[in-house]
Amino acid sequence: MSESSVILAENALFESTTSEPAVKAASPAVAVQNTTAKPAKAAQPKKRPPRPSREEIIRQQANPSTRLVGRQKTLKLPLQYKSNIMHEYIQMNQSKMLDAYERLAALLRLVSTAPDLHAHVKYWISKNVEIADAQLTELATQRQLILEQVGDIAVPQIVVPESYKTEFEASHPIANTMVATLQKVDAELDECEKLYLSNLIDDLEYRQLFNQATGVIRGMVDRIFKATTPGKRQDGGRFNPAQLAAWLREGNKMIFADIPQNQAHLVQEMLHA
């Protein structure tokens, strides 16, 4: 018997006991239902899926590709690098990096019919690279100061693992900008790591170097995500480049967020536009 039938039977029993002087026994079927009915179970909280292991994240990140593979022509962009610091960063973040530049790629394609907007986006990209270059120059300056203090050094034989490589598959040549920046950062890091392996800087200084160097790349990528936030759907869906392009056509400008204070002058005119 369904729950609604039980309720109707219970109502009928209540009416009969209030209108007749003698109480009649409930039918066996109703009695059984009354004694066997179970309270509804409380909703159980959904279990969160287990967090992927570091090995699984590295596997998922390897050789990232655009979502447009198979739908249009794409670019294969191999990257070989030498530094341990770059390897640590690449293993855990290369897919996110490509996603950031794929946002720029989609936006550039959509505003290609509006020369003023296209110029604005390209100018923003050039300034973003300029900030990263300025941070990299600071890193190189610190290295040069160390070399001036120690003089000539005898660098030991260093073996770079063959696994220090990856490949991006992108939908737009703007991704070349990403690879070029990675190559510049890696070249400087390789020189810095020679100081470490030559015992001229210790582990604490090396960790500081790691944080500073990865900050160059992380900052460049984070600024892209924050500048393209108006293209993120309000309902939590995927990034929508058409929404961002429409926002720009309304007269809005791409912004710069979280700029190091000593590089703020590079984008002063954009900050006050």
C-alpha cells in the first residue's frame, strides 16, 4: 500500500472512532501498515571525490592542447628547458598556462573586425610581457651581483634530464609569446642554478630564487585570468569570449591587477584610463 493510501486509511479510522460509541478494530491491512511504516531517512551528504595525487596531476598536465584540436588548424609548440625550477613549475601548471593564452586567442579572433579593440588587446598583451621582462631583469641583476662578489667560478659538469621538455598545441600564434617568455625565464634560471650547484648560494637562497622566478610566470598568467574575468559566465560556466568581446565593445578596458609596485609605472596610463 502506498503512503497516500495509508494516510487515507488513517483518516477514515480517526473519523470512525469519533462518530461511533464503540471502537472498531482496525483492519489487518491498516494495522500492518501502521506498525511497519518507517520514518524517511535523512539525506546523506554527498561525498567529495578524492583529490588527485601529484602523479595524477602531472600526468593530466603533460603536453596540453587546445580544445579546438580537430576542429581547426593548430600549432605544435615544443619547449625544451634546462632548469629544475622550470621543470617543477611546468609539471603542475602547463595546462593552466595554455588555457590563459587560449582565452587571449579567442578574444583576438572575435575583435579582429574592430581594429581599435584589437589594438587595445594587443597592447595589453605587450604590457603584460613587459612586466614579466622587468621582473626577469631584476633576477638577472641579483645574479650578476653574486658573480661580481665571487669572481670567476668553476662550474661542475651538469647533466640535464632528457625529460625536461613538453609540447603545447595551441589555436593561435599568440601562444608563441608564452613560449618565448618561458624560454627567457628558463635561460636565466639555468644560470642561477649554476650558482647553486657550484655551492655559491645555499638552499635558503635557492628557495627564494624559486619563489621569485615562478612568480614571474605565475604573475603573467594570473593577470590574464583576472583581465578576462568579465568573460566568465555568471552561472559558473566556462569562459565565454563572446561575452568578454561584448563587454569591451561597451567601452570597457582590460585591466591590470596585482602588479608589483616597482613595475606599476609600466602600465600607468592603463591604470588611470
